[in-house]
Amino acid sequence: MTVAWRHLLRALHLQTLSPRTPKAGPSLNGAFWTSVTKLGLHTKPIMPPCDFTPERYQSIAYSRVLDIHKQHLSPVQTAYFPEPLLLHQGHMEWLFDYEGNRYLDFFSGIVTVSVGHCHPKLNAAAQTQLGRLWHTSPVFFHPPIHEYAEKLSALLPEPLKVIFLVNSGSEANDLAMLMARAHTNNTDIISFSRGAYHGCSPYTIGLTNVGFYKMRIPTGMGCRSTMCPDVFRGPWGGSHCRDSPVQTTRECSCAPDCCQAKDQYIEQFKDTLSTSVAKSIAGFFAEPIQGVSGVVQYPKGFLKEAFELVRERGGVCIADEVSEGMGEIQKHLLWVFQDFNVIRGLIRLSKSCMDGFPLASLTTAPQIAESLAKCLFHFNTFGGNPVACAIGSAVLEVIQDENLQENSREVGTYLLLKLAKLRDEFDIVGDVRGKGLMIGIEMVKDKTSRQPLPLEEVNQILMDCKCMGLLIGRGGIFSQTFRIAPSMCITKPEVDFAVEVFRSALIQHMERRAK
């Protein structure tokens, strides 16, 4: 079902609420919000209807789930809430917990579910392939991997036409590092010193520069860092610097066609090349928009110029598009790097290119791929699994058939502009940024100091959103930024609900502060 058709159904009220979803109160208008602020009386925003009824939960009791997790799973505290959310089923942009409560998913499995949870076409593709062939290995051929490679390569520009399929983003980045060094016969690889996230494997952790993921023991031989060109928190940048419908509120003396901040950050990059690495380097890793660190956008034109400098040093440019790929910020049925007008030596895609199924791709030019083949027998038992490739092909078809990239652009811009109004309304909303459906909301104590809002307060807002039926993410160097990344099938009525919920959560937080 296309987004337009689903939108029409909702407009005609032909969809029904899940029977186990609590019904919300009356709609909220401006006068009501004024009364909320004065009286502290809150009514939950009305959740848009959904045409799906989840199955009844009949699995492990919640208390037993907690016991098993504590005894047998990783002790690392990854769950967002004191009482972790136990999810049972998903359908498109909706998630259902074990009690049947419905949530609008605005984080998409950490920016992963691109076309919707359990999309019917993806389900059908997976079921068909499961009944035909689950697994073989690279020593035998099977049609799904060739079908997927042909479809994916058709969307990529020359010379990026050779595809390596692996199981995860970190694994793809491991391979990218190895490939860059094999091709250049150099060692040094550069990443951004603040907020770079490229994985947690023993190899990639040297490129990652987020404090939560750093270790006391030595890691990352040959990994070097350079200043992150952050126009909100960095030393330079302002209201004309981003390629986005929404700009930072920092004052900026840049002309519309000349970004001084970009020039100053490029000078810092040149300084890194001159003082911190060898005369020839292996490569430069960059996310076109940083994800884990809070959807950080660079000045317009920075990546293009930085990549040119890297090539002058003999290096390979690696675009780590773990979060941005598959239409989160594109204008056309092409990948993110074309939005930034740069063609690179390597591009890594994972997460959203598979709608949550474990498959990642590394795409490069034939000569770089040959350099790896000459020095290493690269083999991956599960890379290019038949079921994974069948789903990957279905994802590409759904994006095109349902015009989801145009929907991402239109609805994403609509969402950005609505969130920018909240930034203007609330002093604790320091910055709203992003492109398409990849958005960050940076929370501060106040706009004057721009000091990060304490984690305890961020978590309270996160919990309030969850209690009203909205799931959003959290990121940033200090976990001070809300990460917004709904599936590409999201509609404007659902955006209206999400913004209402977030605004209500901010009002509740300001009332707590006042007390």
C-alpha cells in the first residue's frame, strides 16, 4: 500500500484503533496549551489510527525476561527506561509492547528500519526465500546475491560498481580500513576528533571518537583525528552554513554563496594533514551527517573540499553511511554522497539498506577491489546470505514503487520546520538540525550558555514521550540530543502527533523545573 493511499484511508477515517490501545483524550489546540501551562493539567495527544491489530502476547512473563537478561545477557546497560520496554510486534511505523500498547516509532531501531516494520512485501520475499534456500556460502553461487548486486549497482555512479557484502557496519568498516591500506600501501587513516562513530570492533574503535566507546588499553594503530566541523558547538559556524531547511541560531557573517566557517575548518584539516600524519595517507572516514553524536551537520562544501585534499595525499575517501543511506536524506533515488556532490573511493552502507536484517555492503571502484584481492583471500561465510539478499532487493523495490524518497524529503522538511518552531518557543531547545528524516534536537540548560541539558532531565523527557506513545532516540557527546529518524513511510498526520507529544513533554518538563 503506498503512502498516499494510506494517507487517504486515514483522512477518511477508515482505519481502526488497536483494541488494546488506550483511547486518548480530546484534541489539543492553542487555547488548550495555554491552559496546560497555567493549570498543569495534561491530556495525552490523540494517537493517529492504525489498521493493524497485534497478536496476543503469549511468551515469557515480563519478570522472567528481566531475570534472564540479568543472568545471561550482556551487563552493559543499553535499555532506555528503568523498566525496559518489552516489544512484541511491529507493523510499518508502529510498535506494540507485550501488553498491547501501541507506539509511534520515531527511532526505527536506531535508524535502521527504512520502509517500515514487517513490510508485507519484505515479509513475502523473506518467506519465499526461506522456503527455497536459507544458506549456502561464497563457494557456491545463488541468484539472490546477483539480483541484489545488479539492482544496487544500478543506483551507484561510476566508478563505484564493485560490492562486498558482509554482516554488520563494523565489519564493513573493518574491511574498508583494510582495503584502503592495501590499495595505498599507507597506514594513517583520519576521522573526526569529536563525535565520529565507525564501530566498536578492535579495528574500528580507533576511528570512533565518542567517550562512551573509548578504552584505556591501546587501540587503533594508525588512526588519527581532526577537528569536527560542527557549526553549532564548534568555534565557527552560524545561520548560513548548513545545507538544510533549518539553520542554527548562532550569528553568522557568511554570505549565502560563501561559507567562512567552511574555509576555517578546512584550514584546520590542512593543519592535520601537515602535522599529524605521514606525507601519504591511507584514507579519511566521515559520516556525511554524524549520527551517534547527535545528527551533526558540517558546513556546506566541507566534505567535497576535504576529500579533494585527501586524494592529493594519495588517500581513499570512505563515506560511512550507516545511518544516512537508503533515502533518509536524499532528493533522488541515489545515495547520500550525491546530495553532497562528492564521489568517493569507498562507500559503506548498512542498517537502513536492509530494513533491519543483518546485512551491510561496502561499495568501491574496481581498482581498489583488485588491490585487496591481490594481497588477501577475503572470505565471508554469511556475507550475501540468500535470505538477506532477497530482502535487500525487496527494500529497493519498495522505495521505488512507493515513492518513499520523495516522501522522506517532503515529510522530513515538514517535520524539521515544525520542530524549529519548538526551538523558538522553548529555551531548553538549543538546536534543531538535519535533512529529510534524519533529525537532531539538541537540548541545553539555556540558549545563552548552550551547556548540555543534564542526562537526568533528558531521560525524563524521553520517558514522558514514551508514556504518550512516542519512541525517540538519544545521542550526542553528552547524551543531550534527541535523535529523530522515523521510517520512510511516515505521514504528516503522524508527524503532527509526534510534535504534539514532544511539545507536551517539554511543557511538563518546564513545569517540573518551576517546582
